[in-house]
Amino acid sequence: MPPRKRAEDSSAYQLKVTLRYSSPTIWRRAQVTGDTTFEKLHRILQIVMPWTNSHLHHFILGKNRFVPLDMFDEVEEEDQDEGQVTLRDVAPRPKTKLIYEYDFGDSWEHEIVVEKILPRQPGVHYPICLRGARACPPEDCGGIAGYYNMLQAIQDPQHPEHEDLEEWLGEDFDPQAFDLDKVNRQLRKIR
């Protein structure tokens, strides 16, 4: 028997997403509906940071882990299907914190805090990104330590890796940049 379709949620969850161990902090503030599954939240996070959806991920809340079951070779008995669990199911009130880890090699850990639960606003397309700061690190740069080493190298023309990194990143890479309008244009494509 297929799962019942839930009624549309009338709540908007305001989330603050922070890339852990970043300094200065790389963060985003977004609103999503309470009926957003973790599977959909993963797609949203890939856009708001932005990442390229090239690696595995999972969500952790306490002792619970939410995973894309069809992508994991081994799952634990207590693992839950991220496509079947919503924010409303596990975060019924503000201040709930969870971890989203993307790319188990580089281990990009994001802390997600439910800041507020609000009524949905008429005429607003959810999900929506409200604010953010700084560019997300490029994929496969070696985690947060590798990212900061990379930033030092591109700022020092004498560094032995300077030219290679500048070529890889492109001349227009700006670690301070965050394009809110671009992110929201992409989020409007999510249904």
C-alpha cells in the first residue's frame, strides 16, 4: 500500500545552516515548509550552499540518522529513509539542532538550527533563502582545513600551488561572495 499523501503543511520553518568549523562563518538562513522531507532538504541545501550533489550525505538528530537508503551499501537497523521523514516529524518546536554531513571524504558538516516556526506567508514560494554570508568552498578541496590552506595559496602569488589553484578555481572566485538572487532563482524550480 503506498504511503498516504499528507495535507500541505501551513508552517514555515526558518533554518539557520552553518558550515561547521568555518571562520569567518559560512552560513545561510532559509525558510522551508514543515512537510519538507529530508530528501528534499538535501536538494535545498545543495542549492543554498551551493554544492554539486556529487557525494553521499546523511542527517543526524540525536541518535537518529536519516539517509537515502537506496544509495547506501550498508545501512544500520536504526537508519531511517530520508524520503519518508519530514521536519515536522522530528522538529516540532524551535531550537531543534541537527547535523547535515555532505561528502564523507571532505566531511562538510553543517549545523542546522530551527530558529522559528512561522505561519506560511501568502504569495511566498517555499523554499526561500533569506540571507547568507560567504562563498561555499569548492568540492573536493580537502575539507575545511584544505579550504583554508587553498585560500592562503591563492592569496600568495609566490606559493608553489598558486597558479594551479587559480586555474582550477577561476579568476572570479571570491570567498566573500554570496549571490542570494541566484540561489532563489534556483530554489524556485523546486516543487
